Amino acid sequence: MVNVPDKLINCPAGYPADLPVPEVRERFERLLGPVAERSVPLNLRIEEEIELPGNVMRQKVRYDVAEGETVPAYHLFLKDLPADTPGVLSIHGHGGEEIFPVGKDYHCHPDPDDPLQYSYRAALAGFRVLAPDALCFGERRTPWGHAAFFFDEINTHMELTGRGQSLAWKATWDNSRAIEVLEELGCKSIGVIGWSGGSTQSYILAAANPKVTAAACFFSFMTLRHQFYQYRVCHCLYHYIPGMVAAGIDWDQVAALAAPRKLFLGWGALDEGTPEPMYRAFVDAIEQCCRKEGLPQSVFVHEEPDRGHEITDGMLLNAIDFLQGSLI
């Protein structure tokens, strides 16, 4: 990465503030907005079912998250799986023209050798998996207007902020409803897995929703102080909740709110989207929170020194082992 200052430039004095965990939580929840109580019944329905290689069943399902708003998703599971098997909410990646048109499909191909197919691989490992389309992706793209790919999302984020909300709130709201779908399907413990923008959604969800027992997050560990005042890295819009800098809180502090529930952080040292100071800030914040609060180890890491923004097979296998150890 070129032309990077060796220190923060014009960062507000005292940002982020040195706050106790309860104060970070109060400020974050106030800025994010309420996500705990659903506004409409889920009305879960199955549209189709096919069998994939490896005895994995894939159902196309839909459920309601708000008045007049339905989310399409895949439900993947092994044949004859017990109803109370641990569930995994699988959140698809974000960037690139190849993901916006397909959404959930991007990680659901039945390829047991491709670590990007983590929805399918998690089902193959014995989890009950729900893989929904995020807003602006796949079947939830806007079918009208001068909007394509990121423009659709930018327009949606502008609308939400105009209403006093944010794309982070909307993703957390929708993902909280997805957790309720897994509960309705019988899951007693629930984890989440996500890559890139899906990783961002995963650690935000883990911080906001105590039903998440464990989260496996690949990349996109973004701190506002480094992004705005040193690296000038443009991340996905889930990171931008109006007022966070003014409130004195940053994303590493927010991620630490998940403790003592567990977080797996997968990172490659060549990933320019997550420079090392951002990643280390996440690890340090979670470890510091556990020390201050007298909590057991909460963060587990997998680092690849010669990889960029990509999931390796070893990284995924460690993440699945982590989820198995945390949820079963």
C-alpha cells in the first residue's frame, strides 16, 4: 500500500475513547438501533428442494423480515440430520460484480475442495446452514432505477441514513430474523460464518445479538481511526453508522462486546483491505476486554503470511473445527 502516513492524521483527540465495556455497549446499541424484536411473523415457507453431492439437501426457502419484505435463502443440511443440530448462519461476501447478481449462490456450490463454498462445506460438516441474500444482492436487488452493483447499495444506505438508520442496522435486523429461522428449524445453538462484507456482518451481529454463540470471520477487520486518518481504505457500507466517531467508539471495541462468546478471525498479511494495524487492533481489543472482565479466552486466530483477501482451505478447516468445538 503506497503513500501511507506512519501515524494517524487529524484524528480527533482521544478517539476512540477509553471506555468501560458497558459504556461501549450502551453507545453502540443506541447508535445501531433496536434489532431484538421482530415486527412481523417469519412465515417460513419452502419453495423447492434438491439433493446435492455428499447427501446434502438444499431447500430454497423464504421468510418475512418486515412488512412487505421477504428474504430468499438456502437451507442446507445433511439427510436425516437431527432437528436440534447446531445451526450456522452463512453470510455471503460483499464486493465485486460477481457477487452482487448472485448473493447467496456464491458460496453454495457443491464443491468440497473450494474453501469459498463455505455454506456447502459447513453443511457437509454436519451443521444446519441458512444462507440468505443480503439486501441489494441476488434476488434482493432493486429491479428498477439507474442502479447497478454498488450504486444500488449506496442508494439504499442513503435512504436508511435519511431515516436515522444504517445499512449495519438493516443487516443486523435481517440477520437476527435469520437466527430466528434457525431456531424455528430446531437449532439449540447458533453460530455465524462470513467472508469480507459477510465477515463484517458477522462480528456486528455477534456484538449485537447474544444468541450468536460463536462467529467465524474472514477478513474486513476495519477500524474507523485507521481507515479515515491513515490508510484511506474504502470498505463496504456496513461499517458506517452515523455518529460513531462522535460517540468515541470504534469497531474493535464493538467486536470485543461479543466476549465471552467466541470469535474466529481469519486474516492474510497481504490483504490491503485489512492492513495489519486494523487486524491487530481487533485481536488486542478482544484480549484486553477478556483480561479486564476476567473472561476466558474469546478470540482465536488463523493468520496466513503470504495470502491476501482469500480463504484458504486450511483457514476454512480451522474455522469449521472452531465452530464444531464452540457449538456442539
